[in-house]
Amino acid sequence: MADAGAQLPDLLPPKFKAWFDGRGWTARAHQLAMIEQARAGRDALLIAPTGGGKTLAGFLPSLIELAERPPANTPAGLHTLYISPLKALAVDVERNLNAPILEMGLPITAESRTGDTGLSRRQRQRVKPPEILLTTPEQLALLCAWEGARLLFESLRCVILDEIHTLHASKRGDLLALDLARLSTLAPHMRRVGLSATVDDPEVIKRWMAGPAGPGAIELVTGPAGAQPIVDMLLSEGRVPWAGHTAQHAMAEVYEAIKRSKTALVFVNTRFQAEFAFQELWRLNDDALPIALHHGSLAAERRRKVEAAMARGALRAVVCTSTLDLGIDWGDVDLVIQLASPKGAARMVQRIGRANHRLDEPSRALFVPANRFEMLECQAAREAIAQNVLDGDPPREGALDVLAQHVMGCACAEPFDMLELYDEVRTAGPYRELSWEDFERVVDFVSTGGYALKTYDRFRRIVRGPDGRWRVRNGEVAQRHRLNVGAIVSPAMLAVRIAGRRGSVGRKIGEIEEGMLEMLDPGDTFVFAGQVWRLMGITNLDVLVQPANDHDAKMPSWGGSKFALSTFLAKRVRQLMTDQDHWRVLPSDVREWLEVQRDRSLIPAEDEMLLETFARGRRHFMVCYSFEGRLAHTTLAMLLTRRLERLGAAPLGFVCNDYALAVWALNPLDGLDYDALFAEDMLGDDLEAWLAESFMMKRAFKGCAIIAGLIERRFPGDRQKTGRQITFSTDLIYDVLRRHEPDHLLLRCARADAATGLIDVARLGQMLSRIRGRIRHARLDHLSPFSVPILLEIGKERSPGQAGEIILHEAEEDLIAEALQ
Amino acid sequence: MTERLPPYEFVTAPCGALRLTLAGAEAELRTSGALWLDGERALIAADLHLEKGSSYAARGQMLPPYDTRETLRRLAAEIEALRPRLVILLGDTFHDRRSEERLSRQDAAGLTALAAGRTLVWVVGNHDADGPKALPGEIAGELSIAGLTLRHEPRAGLAPGEVAGHLHPAAKVRAPRGTVRRRCFVTDSERIVLPAFGAYAGGLNVRDAAFAGLFARPPLAGALGGVRVHAVGWRFLAAD
């Protein structure tokens, strides 16, 4: 199989054959298959494991085509566009691609273009593009909104979408799909090529990446199966803790594992965990091993330094978050350690793939569960990986705020005909079902804001000319649009800088989210970038800090895990928990924990939900083990407390984690009709009523308003103003719009976003229908083993946003107490 | 060393308003953000910024065109509830000099109706220095009632008896449970700065230097909650 090259010798031109031979390589079957698909002019999706020469397989057809092209006396123009989800990956691939180009002496230029590329190079690239351009979805959107887009792209023959599984199921993916549709219009002969290592359902990806000819026109090419990874679980000598997310108990053993390997990547789920693990490892680091830290809040130059040291083989371990999930080739990693819950099997396969880039040798990974439920989760993930069944993102319907941005971009590039654009948009996977009515509403929104009250007709952003085509009103409007392109909305970030003497501002060490600072006062200490700092003060957009010597920093909580436990993995955890014969694979203390749970409460069947009630102190508790992830649980808990309130149970509070939720109340919670309590109709009026006031809706609205161009992130010549800043809040717009036009397009977008993202209503709905008539109630006179982890989380959480009135109340009461002293 | 100052005296009315004495006059800080002087039956609202939405739209940012309607709705609700003899708009009632031209016929009629049967006074501000052209009401630069001086922009330094707007005060309230930012009144019981009443008006943190020197002692913030005004002391207020 691996020697399929021998059967298809003519696919590889002599120059290329010689290059392969010179390196002692043979072209792999999937690499040749990709050449074959290209010769036939077909689109292709390549799924091949890491280390399988996937990137080269993607580029080989273009390199061959360009090498065989007869010399011309006109500028060659752009031939191949490569899109990467990460800037760093685009730059890395540029380096790797230039090696064969130089070694074979091919007359081809390949250049990257990212937000970090210098202005003069970017300007030159638009006028005199390289044959191969390596870039990101955001840069592509920008190029598509440029007046010269048609001229730039008309020569395009191929677009390569790398790490395609990370691109498709998001607003970023919506925008990219729309830009691909545009490219197909400008360059009808362009082929689409997708590359991925981990895909659970190729059909979903095909539907997303397909062009006008539909998903059926895409050929699936699969690489050889890589060696099965070896995934071990760290069965700590100390017993597995009941609760917690840091895996502190196992850190000494993690350190030993690092010592035994050449280079280890230590993955964690949050930046907070990264900082914590980094501190703990250095506390133990008697051998002074070079251990580094890498996460998204660190300043870019710090991250680049770590990456460079890694590439040189100068590091023994890097503690990192998802920033290192994706395909940058780091040579010598031979162990991947996952600290705490893996959350999903596909993400784990991706991470494990970071170790060992050779196909025939297995990657090695070590799971370190932080608590008992995570032990079940790690085991379930191991089994899923061994059976090669993965979780994946379901297909999504394209968001209308993203479409609005795209329509504006199209108008900035050249005048468009509404019907033609509608047909083009519907060739993009996520927008295949788009109705004409919705499209009209989006165009109206782009033009005038799309309000029922038609007072803005004279202020249109795009106008319809006598030729029936829509064009942007003027150059200024176009320029402002281009400054705000992109579908990633990040929370407000503040730069962390070292405070100098006499109020001067020093070096930037990174960025943190605004919300995190709300828990710190000047003088407090916190860990950031692997060091303890003292907060000196906050100016407009800078957080001023100085190094502190404290060992016990006031550790800011950076929120729970960013990722929710996947539906797929949750199901496997439930299966493992239910199947008592299966328990023997678990360590003895976890097995014991399950057995005591069985004896003192009960273990539900796989499709049932366990609900326990018990009294403790003067409180009555209800704990549900629904395994649907923190977001869905939080929504469920909010809705349940509303209902319990109406039933007179006087609920006082709740707490949620990925596995369970607990509600406590003044009155008993065990005589209730649980089927009625959990009836699906709670997703109707109760949800609407709660959602309308919810800060999550406001946050979702803000994201949509920014993407759709209602609110601008940046103005031309925008400078950080000093002095007075009157903040203009999208919450005010939200309130006014909700009262006066509740059906407005952006409110619809916000509701859709909140339902799938922040509050996960979709998942909650599936769960409520799954457990209908299948709630197993255990009335206990004591705590159950399962309930301990969740009860231990009480008091550790803050309730964000919606607690506004309570906060005001608290401050006021303190004032009264102060006044009465 | 520091003399302990007596706490501020205030009472929360059943409607949620905060009642206190302002330079000797009885004043009610309303949940809406307006000030009510019961003795004079006078309702005072600052910084309505009518037609701010269309002002942005003219520059290509299509904010919902309902801000004027919403602001007038809230003002009408206060007038309905209090039946004032005197309604004083404390400056920056319009967002810019051409706002009045952009006012929809319906909103202009609504505003005219509010003036019927009572005296409407437009204290002019920096955004609307000329006052209205076609709308009813009297135009004034300053106004004295109940021993108080009403003007748009606060005088620098101490100014006992002054009622002003212009600064759009907002309080960032910090409590054990978290932080929340709301529009607020700010007063030392000698003078007061009103929050902006307009639906789209932003807020300036009361810890900003623009408020420095206005008060004789750390002032009290009356933060606008959903159903009542919360009296919050200076030490619970954070900078942005």
C-alpha cells in the first residue's frame, strides 16, 4: 500500500521524483492520489494522520502545475491560496514549503500574509501577488472586500484549507465559506482542497467546504492509519481527589514523567490552570529543567520566544493551553500530558498528535485526572480513542450577522446585483437553506440598519444605482468596514505592563480579560506569565504591575473550563458509570466510590437521570446528575430555580459543574413531581422571560452587533484617548431595540447565538427529551458519594452579571453598617 | 486625626426614589434619573441627547432609531406619575445642532404634548446652545428655584445649591459578589450632578478627574437600579 508510487510513476514529474529519492523518501499513496485528483480537476478532502506528509500532499499538485507551466511574459498572478486557522501556522508552512521549492530550484514564490505582516509587503502582495499565498480567514475577508479583488483572484486555481475541522463549525467558518463562494465566482476554475488529521464525519466537512457543484463533487482521500497512540492514565499514588480541577495531587508524578521524556507538552484547559501548573512544576524543579509556559494571554513576543526555543529542542516541557493544539511542527515532542479533564475525544486526538511526527511510531500520552468524575471521563476518552470513534461538531446554519458583514464586504469590492449575490451565497455550505426573505432583510440591514421605522433611508451605507446594482456609499464607509472585518469577537483585553518609577509605563508582558480584574484591588498579588505580580493600578487600557515576592498570590479565578464536556464523551461516561463489569478497569479508590454510591444511593441506567434529595443543616438539597456540561447545567439551574420559586420551595442558590447541578432551598425538595419540574416546556416562556433580562443575551447581542457592523471596533485613525472616556454601552442599544423592535434581525442573531453557545439550549432540549419519564429519584438521609464533588464547589463560584441588583444591595447594606458603627 | 463626618441622611421612598435634603431643599432622586422638587412641583432631567441615534446614522453607524421615542416615553411616564407644574430640561436635550430638524413628526408631537398645561423650560447646554427653534417652551441659560441654581455644566470648585448635568455620572460599584456599573446621581447634599436621562447617553465614571474638586467631602452616589435608587458610599466606588 505504502508503495503505491510504483504503480503510478507518471504522476510525479522527474524533478520531483529525484527530490523524493534524494531524501530517501517515496511518495505516499495519498500524496499521489491528491495529484491525481488535481489532474482531473476535482475538489478533494484529505484525511491523514499527523506525520503523514499531509501538508506536502496538499501543495504537491500546485507545485507540479506551476513547475510545468510554460514561461509567460505576463505576470503570473496568484495560483494557490492556503488558509490556516492560525497566523503562526501560515508562517510555519511558508518555511516548510520553501524548502522543496529551493531544493528543486522551482520558479515559484510562496509568501505568507497575516495581521503581523508589514504594511509595505501587504500592499505589494495585492499588486504583485506571489504564486502561492499563505494566509488566514480574516486576511482573505479583507482581500475580498478590496476594490481589486476581482483582478487579484481571477487567476486563482486552488485553495487549500488546512486543519479544516477547526474552521468549519463557527462564525469564522461561516465567513470563510462565504468568501470561498466569492472566490468561486471570481475564479470559476478554482479547486477546493481540505486537509485534516481528525475528522469524525467527513460528510459534515464536505457539506461545509463544497462549492457550486455540491458536496458530491468532493473526492475523499484518506492517508494510511497512523500507529495507534499509547494513552496511559496517571494512577496517582496519592488517592484521586473528590473534587477540584488542578490535579495538584499528582504534580510530583507529572514532574517525574517530564524527567523521563525528551520533550513533553503539558496541556491544560484554562489559562489559570496553565499558570498554576507552571508554578507547581517549578516548585518541584530541583533539576532546573527548562520548562516554559505558553498561553493566549502572553505577549506575542514571549510566545514566539517559547516557540523558537521549542523548535531548537532547548526545552524539556511546555505547559500550554489550546494555543498549541494545532499543527506547528515542533520536532521532538515525545510525550503529551493532559492535566485534568480532556472534555472531548477529538480534541485529545489532536493534542496527542503533537507528540512524535513519525507515522510508524505511536504517539505517547498521559492523562492526569483531577477528580473522580474526571477519572471516568479520562477512561471513556481513552476507550473512544482506542476504538477510533470521535466526537465532532454538528453542521451549523450560517449566522446572519456574518452574512451582513460579507454583504458589506462585497459592496466594498464592487457593485453587486442582489439576485446574483443571493445565488452565490447559497452555494456556501452553511447558507444553502437561506431564504430570500432573510437575505433581503440582511441587505436592508446593511443599507439602513433594517429597522421597521424607516427614518434612515437618507443615510444608507450601501445604495442601489440606476443599473440596479448596490454599491458602497463612499470611500470612507468602505474604509471603516475594512477596519472591522473578522468574525472573532474577543472580550475587552487590557495590556499588562510593568509600572516604572514616577508613573512611567514599561514593557508589556501580556493581556488579560477585563472581567478578571474586577476581583483584584490595587495592592493585591496575582500570578501571570509564570510570575507573581502586585497590581499597582489601572490606567485607561493598561494594567500596571510590579514584581512581587509573595509566595501566596491571590490567585484570580479565570473561570471554569472554556470547553464543555462533549455530548459524545458525556454519553460514554454515563455508559461506563452504568456498566458495573466495566468498573474493574478503574483504580480501586474510584471503584470503591462507585460501589458506595450504588449501595447508599443508586446508579442510574444509561438513559436515566439520577436525582438525589437530602437535607443538610437547615437546607434542602436537590442534586441532578445530567452530564451535559456546565453551560447547559447553568441554564437548567436558572430555569429550575424559577419553577421551584413558583412551587414555593424557596430556592436559595445553585452550583453547576460539567457533570451535575445542585440546587438548595429553604423548603423540602423531595415531594415534587419531577417529570413536571423537568418538562420540556420550561424552554418556552420561562426561557424567554429569563433570557430577555439575562446578561448572556446582552453579551451575545454585543458580539452580533460588532460582527454585523452595527458597532465598530475601530475607527480610522483611532488613537487611545487619554483623559475623559464616556463609555458607550451596547446594553443601552439592546434595551431600546428589545422594547421597540423585538423581532429585529440582530436580536434574532443574538438569540440564536445564546441558544447554541452561551446557554446551550439546544443541548438542554435534547437532554430534557431524553430523560422524560426516566428520572430516578433517590431520597437520602445523608450525602451520597456522587454529591460530594459538586457540594465542594459551593462557595467557590461567583455568579456573574445577572447579580447586578444583589451587588448594589450588598454595597448599600455595607454602607449602612458602616454608618451605624 | 481626620474628623469623623456624620453619615449622609437619606430615606428610600416607597416608589424606590431616594429622598434627601439638597442645600436646604427637599429633593427626590428618581429611579428614572430625574430629580423631583416636591415644594415647587418641578421635574428636572438632564442630558436627553435626543436624536443621538440618527446623528450616528448620518455618519454610517445605524443605531436603532428609537432612542428619542424611548427617552420621551420615560419622561412622559414621570410626568404622568408626578403631574409637575414645571418641567426643566437641563441642557444637551438635543444631541447636536441639527437634531431638531431630524425629529420625527410623531416625536415632535409627543414632546409638544408634554408641555401642555405646564411650563417647559429648556436650559441650554453645549450640544444645543441655541435652544429649540419650533418646539414650545422657554429658553434659559440658568434658573433659580427653591434656593437652588439650575445650570447645565457644573461650575468648577464648590458651588453650594447647584443642580447640574453635563458630566453623565456613572458609578462602578464594587461589592463582595462582584462589580456593576450604573448611571448615578452624585451629591454631597450641597450640590448635585444628575445622570444623563437619554436612552443612548453613555456614562463617565465619578472617579474621573472631571469630578475632582466639585464636592466638599467624598460624595454619595445614587446608583440607578431596576426598581430603586441605591445609595452607595464613595469607598465602594471603583475607577474604570
